[in-house]
Amino acid sequence: MDTKHTKCDTLIKQLVFLEDDERPLTVRNFDDDDDDLYGEAPKAVTEMQIALQDFADGIGILGYESNTIPGFNELPRMDRVRMQYAFANNPESRKLLGRTPPIEIIIHLVSTARRLDRGAGERESPWNEFIHLPLLELALATSIHSKALFVAPMWVLSSTANDIKRLIYFRKNVEIEPPQLLRANTKLPGSHVDYVIFLNQDEDLKSIWAAMEPMPSSDYKSFHHGLSFRELPVAIGLEATSQMTSWTDAKVQIAIWTDALLERYTWFGHEDDRKSVPLTTDAMPLILVQGHDWRVSILSKKDGKVVIRESILIGSTRNCFDTMKLVAAFHWMMNWAVVQWLPKFKIIAGGPNYGSETSE
């Protein structure tokens, strides 16, 4: 008990450190009513919350054109019932974001995830190898933006790695670089999150990258705050744990990681003197995974204040219907990454001459 209380106290203190006056980062609930302290949620946060909550409720997650669902008879009984909910199927809106994945792939993911409820599932690495990364790759492969995005672990140090899955069991913590991005007056852990959805380079990003200078206190350049895939901008971060680990650990980890990422963005265009530049982020999804269960918190930044509003349980790999929710929610967030975040990032990194159009 003492060990658990000590760990809990440490996590609480880390969140308190993030609330300091210089770079305040606060974690709160979506419906907290203390708007006099933090201000109302930006419109973009509310829009993202509503869209993702709809998918979390199973609305419009399927895109079947006919009443015949391929592989339907292979589904467990309760999944067969839920797949026939009228509100779940909306082929017209669903195809705007991506394809409904084959049921046999979803069944395989769910079956594998259930095996991890026992034995090897106590460790995070089997979840990462057999569930978390394959689901992210499935969502990307069936997204309309499959060519514009790239999913990878932040701890792989080479963009030419041929077998990322093979490296999962040999994972070592990779630190945020340069360390000046972390808060100097605290001893917060500086490790990266598990996975990132990156933006692939288009012609604008290639031009911005070519013109960039190395970051302060380093001899390399990076679009973000690490050595992995330095030439690719970060779109969405994901921190995962095993089923046996509290998801609060992931919440603290991704808050620290995002805090350093936002600090890195203030350096663009000012690599020589680290002068801060104004940065407003209306809404950015942060993914937290605990074994089966996937949650989204939404970050916003305005006037130097960062607020992370939590959280929406967008789906689970405990059954096929809830796994379909996950794929649909990721399709929406991937669309956000390309349509909304990419133009904004171009302006942050390259200036107002960029970001007027997007390309894949």
C-alpha cells in the first residue's frame, strides 16, 4: 500500500508541476464550470468532443451499402445484435473518412486482445506488438489519408527500420531532445510517448525542412522534440499501458510530452535566440490506451495557457462493435490531422507564406 500511495503522490505532484505560472498546463474535465479561471472551451474543442463522442456512442461507425454484411455470421451473438443498430450504419458519411475494415480482421484483433487478459498481458510489450500498433496500422490503411500519414513508435531511431514490430520487445526509453524543452525547475520524466501519427512530407514541408536551422544546444534539426523521424511533423501522440497498469500513468506521460512539444513549436523561426512566438492551438487530440480501452483527451492552448480536457472512451478491443468505433474515431482524427492541423503546422514552422492549401 505504501508503494502505491507513493506512486500516486508522485503522479499528482507531476501534474501540479505542470500548472506553474510561467507555462501553465492544467488537466480538467470537459464540463468543469470554473470558466473564470481557464476560460470557456474553444469552439474547436467542443466540435471535436461532439464528433468523437458520436463515434464513442456507435453513431455512424459502419459504412455498409446493403443489408448484407460480409462475415456477419462469424461475429459473436452480441456483436451481431449491435451491428444491426440503425444509427450505427451511415455509408454516405462514413466513406468521406475511410473504409469499414473487414470483419475477419476485427475478429482476429479482438480474439488476440482477449488472450492478453491473462498471462503475458501483464506486460505492455505484447499489447503494443499484437494490438496497439496493428490497430493503428489498420485505421491508417483504411483511411482516405493513408498516403498523407505515417504511424510509428517514437523510440525507433531510424526512419528506415524494416521491421518496427521486431523492435518492440527491445524497447528502451528515448528521451526528449534537447533537454532544454523540459521545465528546468522540476524533475519531470523526459521520455517519449509510445506512438505518433506523423504527417508525411509534401512539397511545402520539404521546403520548410530544407530552410530550417538546427535547434538551440543541438547540432541537428527536427520538426518536433526527438531524434525519431525528425523530418516528419507530429500530428497525434499516443501513450499506452498494459491492462494491469493505471491509465493515469499515461495521462501524466502524455501531458509532459505534449508540454515539451508545444515549447519546441515556440522556437520555429527563432532558433538563434529562442525568442517565444505566439502560438494558439484550438484543439488537438491526445490518445491514452490502457490495454483494451482507448481514451481521447483534447488539448487547447491560448495566451500561453494549456488546458487538457478529459476524456472520451472512444472504444475498446473487448468486442468487435467497440473496435469498429475505434477505427471510425481514428479516421476522423486522421482527417483532422491532414485538413486542419497540417495547414496550421506549416504556418507555425514556415511562416504565413505556407499553409493555405493541403496536399497528400
